Amino acid sequence: MGEEQLSFSDHIIATDMLFETKAAVKDFATAITESTSPDVRTFLRQELRTAITQHEQIYGFLQSRGVYDAFNVPEQVQKDIEYANSALKQ
């Protein structure tokens, strides 16, 4: 965790961005399966790739600042509890 930690506000903004890109990935995937136009599907596939890349970049940013650790669930749960307690105090 060599990177600078985020402020509370920056943490909220970055986490919201992460959740929005995850929702975009789901929405584009659904739209691709429901589209009948090859041109629209091609466009949506490109947008899906972009959303996946953005999600990966945002997650990497948050992980490098110690916000997320997908490989250590107990530690992540503890971080989430601490963050929730901090949010309640704000």
C-alpha cells in the first residue's frame, strides 16, 4: 500500500464510480443480448470493453490505496466495518 490514502470524500466518489462502471458492464451485456442490429451490437461490444477497462482501472486505483483487497476477505470485511463506522460519524 505504497500509494497515498484517500480522503473520505474521494473514497466515496471513487467507490461510486466503481459501482457505476460495474452497473454499466451489466447493462451493456444485457443490451447486447437483446439487440437485433449487428451495428448496434458492435457498438455495444466496444462500449462494454471500455466499461470493463474503466472498472479495472478504478478498482486498481482503490486497491493501490488500501480500500479494497479481493484476496483477503476477513481483512476486507474489517475495512468495510471501519469505513461504515467512520461514515456514521460524519
